[in-house]
Amino acid sequence: MKNHPLETALDKGIKGIGITGEEALALAALPDERILSLLAVTDEVRRAHKGASVNLCAIVNAKSGLCKEDCSFCSQSIKYSTGVDEYPILPPDEILNAAKEAENSGAREFSIVTSGSRIEKAADVDALCASLEAMKESVDMERCASLGMVKKDVLARLKESGLMSFHHNLETGRSFFPNVCTTHSYDEDVAAVKAAKEAGLYVCSGGIFGLGEGWDARIELGRTLAEIDVDSVPINFLNPRPGTPLEHARNLTPIECLKIIAIMRLLLPKKDIVVCGGRQVNLRDLQPLIFAGGANGMMIGNYLTTQGRNATDDLRMISDLGLKPRACHESAV
């Protein structure tokens, strides 16, 4: 049908033009039984810009718990009694060992993740720099870090030590953010993302879905990420953690998760779209459809405070779909 939202999305997506907010809302409103029609569009758009390669990333929880922020979904906040492990930053040899394990599992990118709003202590920065330098010498992986709202001089020092990518999520749309976190502002998060871009790093920024937000907030997030021009969009789905305010939240269905992935692909047709935390719990048997939905990346191994799926199963799934893991120095297309 001429000018149907799916036809418009395909035409724009192939050309690398992001759909508008209104067009995204129209696609979100498609009935669930039309999900395969939507995925047929996003699969074409993904293949046009990303080919058959899949970017596999892994993380290490390098500093756990004791976070002073009050993000409603997070088990590492001191505001909630969650029983999560608490420990200071890991020594460089432990971080390197985790990187080697991730490389052996098939990951091409490895991220050092720390809890808290930022890394400031000189000893912590020293440990991170030493870890990056060790990784540069010992593993053939893209080196990434997720360290909160760090200062520009720290970013510069980390980059000099070998940091290639920086991750900092905006979590949700600006209008919904006060429902998620009250201990820092949305502008602070945006500034952290922009600072990483200004430092010349490859920048990953996305969010977590299923917090109670509506489609307006989801699309608002996607359009903000497009305006900032981030390089990669990690998509997380809420896996409710006991002790947090959202421990009883059950806001997503597998098809809604696929719609989220698809609309992010169409809002940001040329960017990397990476499915991360919560995919097993929320997508269940529909996990293989994330690539038809537009994802060209996936986190493998364990998450910050929850177990992931066996990497061997994920690699087999990718192979069964006729896709292949992207090598470390291979471009996305």
C-alpha cells in the first residue's frame, strides 16, 4: 500500500534516513500479528548497512555495589537492600584474565564496567590505565569502559592508555527520566556522552526498557541518541532485581521487545544496535529474531549482577542464522 508506514520505513532505512517520531509511533501501534512484516523491513535495513556480521561484546563488573545513585532498576545502589556483591576496583591482572576469557568465548569487544556515578580516585584511574595497557599487549579486542560521568582529563588519560570506546547510557527519554533517577540530571548524562565524543572515542549509549515508560519516552530516547550522533546503541530489557523499586515490574512481552529493537534500528539506521541485558528473560524463545529486528550486535557471557547464556549457544545461534561474528579489526559493513 502506497505510503504505508512500513513502506516509508523501508525506503528511508535503506537510504540511511531515520524515521520521524510520528512514523515511529505508527510502527509501534502495529498489531502484534504484524510483527513479521515489521521485521522483514528491519532485516533489510540492517543488511543494507551492516551486512551479515554480528558484533559480540562482553563485560566485567570491575567495581561492584556501593553506588550512591538511586536508579530504580539497579541492584548496585546503596539505597536498596539487594544483597549484591560489593567490592572495590579489581586489580589489573583480574581484569586482564576476564578479557582473555571473553576473547576465548568469541567477543571482539571487552568493556570494563564500574559502579557509581564516576571514577575519580587516582588509584582507581591508575588501575584502569594499567588494565588497558595490559589488554593492549595481550588480547586482540576493542577496549571499552563504562565508568560513569568521568572528567575530560581522565578520559584523555584513559585514551592514551589504550581506551577505544566509551559507554554511558541515557537509560530512557528525558521526559521519563525523573521517574528513574533523582540523584543526577539528564543533562549530566548527555554531557558525559558528548564529552566522550569530543575525546575522539567510539561512543556507546542507549537505555533500559520496561521501566514503565511508554512509546513516547522510548522514541524520545532514540531521537536524542540520533541528535547526539552516538556510534552504538545498547538495548537492555529490565530483568527485575529483588529489593529494587521495580522488583515486581513485568512490563514487556517478547514481541514488544522486538518492536523496540526494530524502531531503534529505523530511528538510527546506520548505527550499531546491540542487544544486551535481559534478553533471555524477556525475549525467551524469540531471541534469534533480534537480528531480523535490526540488531547487529549482542552481549555474550554474564552481565553485571546476573548470569548470561552460555556463549557456545549464542555462537551456534548466530551460525544457524547464516550470520558470522565480526572480527576485531573488521568494519561493520
